[in-house]
Amino acid sequence: MTLGVTDLERSRRFYKALGWTESSGSQTEVAFFQVGSIAFALFGRESLADDADVSPEGSGFPGFALAHNVASESEVDVTLLEAVAAGGKLIRVAEKAPWGGFRGYFADPDGFLWEVCYNPFFPLDEHGFVQLPQ
């Protein structure tokens, strides 16, 4: 997963402030993070658009939100507070979800939406990875 960001250094600082460790494989123009079983990258918005041969222009809701699952309701609150303290914007306070979980939303410095979620039906394994029912 790669996010095209408007200010790569600001985004590096933001995600590091969330406690994520940047990979030694990062370079000046791209930052890599290991997030559970996912490799997460930050790349300049203009450069990513050029790489995909599309226009970098765009606004409004992009039709997706990223998700970060945690092991408890209290971790949802803590993660949202960490995101805001790091420069993110609280979009939706943590609350019970109609489907039985607990979730809230923040936006990173580029406005990418993140759902922070505790889902009692999808437990995390010993590595913190979501375990979907089979």
C-alpha cells in the first residue's frame, strides 16, 4: 500500500509519532513502514501520480478508508489520541459501532482517513495480525 502525500517529511514525522518504525530500506523520496503483515509506503503525491501516469489533481472523499485494528476498546482511544497529538485530525470520536465493535476515525496530515477499530469478532494473533473467521 502506498499513499501519495503532499509533504513527505511531515508524513514521515506523523507516522513515526504513531510509534511506527521506518524501514532501513527507505530512501529520500520514499518511506517504508512495516505495519503488521503489510508493507506501507509514503511517496510524494506528484511522483506517485507520475509513476501511475495519472493526474495528481483530486479532492473530496476518495471512496476508501484505511483501517488499523487494535486489541481493545481502550487502545482505540489511545491510538486516536496519539494520532491527534502527532498532527492528525480527529474525524469521529471512538464509540460503539452498530455491528458490535468499537471504532473512531482520524485523518492523517494529507486527509487520508484511518479507522481505528476493536472488533471482538476478528481477534488479533500473538503478532497483532487480524484473524478472520474461516
